[in-house]
Amino acid sequence: MSDNTYHVVDVDLTDAEELKPDVHLEVAGVKLDLPNLNNAELPIELVQAILLVKSRPTLSDEETSACMAAFLAYFQAMKPNFWNVLRKTERPIAYLTATVKAWADESGLDPKAFTSPTSGTTIARR
């Protein structure tokens, strides 16, 4: 039997960066109050996608798809009312991409990161 000693990790929240304001969008008749994507309080479900977006000037088609999958899963789990409206729209992917682009823009993320270099497609604001 081994005797392990564990180091306790503490976080000093008094020195945390000042939080940026939440983002408020209205999409397909649904009002969304979303956390700023450029904050320390980024939803854990989106950390990997946002780190990817911040790490490159533009994303490949595969990286863009991976990011959009993370956002889709976030909306499904955390914003079920919006998810249900998306499911009923004629062009749910267009609404999803426009919502993510607007959310990123309003959060102060570089919109160029959401441009695919190979197809020339952009996730455009509607």
C-alpha cells in the first residue's frame, strides 16, 4: 500500500480578470442570454472549440465542423428552447452558424477565425 501525499490546488478568485458582459442575441424569435466567449467563465463545454478558434487565424473545414459540433452540443444541453426552435427551422445549420458568428463577434473574438480557407465559406451573421 502506498502513502500518497496530495498537493491541494487553490484558485485565488480575487485576482481574476474582470469579466466582460454577457452577449444577448435574438435568433428565430428566441432571446438568448449567453456568456461572453472571451471570458474566464467560458462554459467548459466550449473551451476546446474556443481555444482552437483563438489559436489560428482561420480554421480548416474539419476544424470549423468540430467547433460547430461543440456549439450544437452546447445549445442542445444548455439552451433546449433554442435547440427546439433550431430543429423546426427550414435551414437550421444556417441559423446555427449565424448564431455562433454573432456570438463570437459580440464577444470580441476575431471573426476571421470562422472563415474556411478551402471553401471560401463564412459563418455569416443573419
